[in-house]
Amino acid sequence: MYFFATISAIAFGLMFEQLALLVLERIFEYRHTVQLRILTGETRPQVPFRVFVESLEKWCKKVVQIEFFKNYLNFLNQLIQRSQKKELKPEQIVSYQILAVLLGIFIFIPLTENTIITFFASVLGTFSPILWLRDAAFRREKEILKELPTALEVISLCVEAGLSLEQGLTQYLQNSKPQSLKSEFTKVLEQTKMGSSRKDSLQSMSSRLNLTDVSLFVTSVVHAERFGTGMAKTLRQLAITMRDKQVQRAEKAIQELPVKMLLPLLLFIMPVTFLIIFGPILLDLFQ
């Protein structure tokens, strides 16, 4: 009886293993197909309020000839590139801002019957997509700056072991977790495999990110390759410099913390504290 139970358990286990592998294979095929469609422009990930956004997007394209509007769309496009929200377009951000204004008007006027509150709600709704994009861009850039020294140390070790810079990047990509810097280095390797030079691929990454540390890394690699200096030594020294800059940024953030805490303290903590302390006394006086 135990023998048949063991055989049955093994058979069910193998069956479920094959079923799971089949499901995972279908999921990977579907993701690959979707990524190819996105890269070729056949489709884009769906965004909220798609019908409304698409209608306003067509209107935005008609008035794009205005110089101010062109500059504003370029500003939004830079934010989208920095945050890597590839499913969005600048015209869609403008559509969301118009939608926020309309929602502020149609919701706050019936509820409050106050034009000032409605105006401030509409302004807040107008700036909320930009603030969201800026926050996403800052978080992505912070993640890249945090990971860059570690990446340079790994690549320098690979170069000291006799590998080329591209092989060092490959080793780093194979042993690192999915994050923003990994995707940028992947693009660099893809460009070099497609025929671009190392200098052009790195400078393309530098122009995409527009970060001082990344620009310093690209400039140091280009100069080391041009003048024949030691690549491993250059990368290691650069990693040490960036570690020091990380410590300085952390110290600066700690020093700015009391100033940043001042406004929440005055607006939220101190009024509640005074209410708890003096509230019962005031109630006794009025009674």
C-alpha cells in the first residue's frame, strides 16, 4: 500500500511539474511577444481613462505648433525618459492634467461651493502628474547612483582578471539583481553588439541619464581607452570617489533633516500637542 502511495505521489509530482513548466513557458512567450510589439510600436500598455486621454491627445497634436506648448512637451518628454515610463507620452500627461482640472471643478464646487478651494484643488491636480513623474525619476536616479560604485568595483575586478570591459559588464549583469542600472548597461551591450563603438554606446547612456556620476564614469573610460592608462585602476579609483560622494550626500541629507521636519512639526505635531495639553483647560474655562 505504501509502495502504491509513493508511486502515485511521484506520478502526480511529475505531472504537476510538467504542467507548471508548460504554464511558465506560455507566460514567457506571451511577455516576449508583448515586448516585441511595444518595441515595434504595434501596441502600448493601456493607460487609465484611455478613451478620454486618446481624444485629448489628438487635440494636443493639433495645437503642438505653439512654441510654448512645444517647450512644455519637451519638458514632459525629458521627465518620461528620466523615469522610464515608456507607456506614457507627453500628450497623455497633458490630458491627465486637463482631466484633473475638470474633476476638481465638478467635484469640489458642488461639495464646498467655494471657488478658492476649487481653484487650489485644480492647481494641485494639474501639478500632480508632473510631481509623480519627478518622484519616479528621482527614485530611479537615486537607485542608479547607489548601485554604480558596486558595479564599478565588480567590473574593475573582472578587468584585473584579464577580461575586457564588455565582458566585465556581462559578468556584472549575470550576477546582479534587476534594477535600473542593469537595464542601462544592457542597452550599452546591445548597442555594441549591433555595431556601435564603446565610446558611442557609453555616451548614449550618459545622455539618457544626464547624471554627473555617470558622465564622470563615461569620461574616465573614454580617456583611459584613448591614452592607454590602466582601465582597472581607473575604475577602482572612480568607485572609491563615488563611495565618498555617497557618504557626503548621506551626511548632507542628515543635516537637512531638521529643516525638513520643521514644517510638519509646525503644521501637524505642535497643534495636536497644544490641543491635548490645553484642550481640557479651555473646556473647563468655558463651562
